[in-house]
Amino acid sequence: MENMNVNYLVIGGIVLILLILLLFFLKRNHKDEKEFEKDVIQNELETEKHGDDKT
């Protein structure tokens, strides 16, 4: 059997990059979720205002 040399520096770099990307996407998702909730609330308030005009 061949002896495989593992380059832990390369593996560590790849893991570090993956963790950074994961944190970036989680932070961005949280920010987008807050913006979405804000937009939904704003749209509901605008709908209620227009609903009052019809009565």
C-alpha cells in the first residue's frame, strides 16, 4: 500500500474558508430575513390604509 501524505495546512485552509463562508451566509440570511419581515409589515400596514378608504 502506498503511504499517503496529508497536507494539514491545505486542509486547514479549506476548512477555514468554508467556516468563513458559512458565517457570511448565515449573517446575510439573518439580515435578509429582517428586511423581509420589515417589508411584510410595511405592506400589511399599507393594505390596511387602503382598506379603510373602501368602507
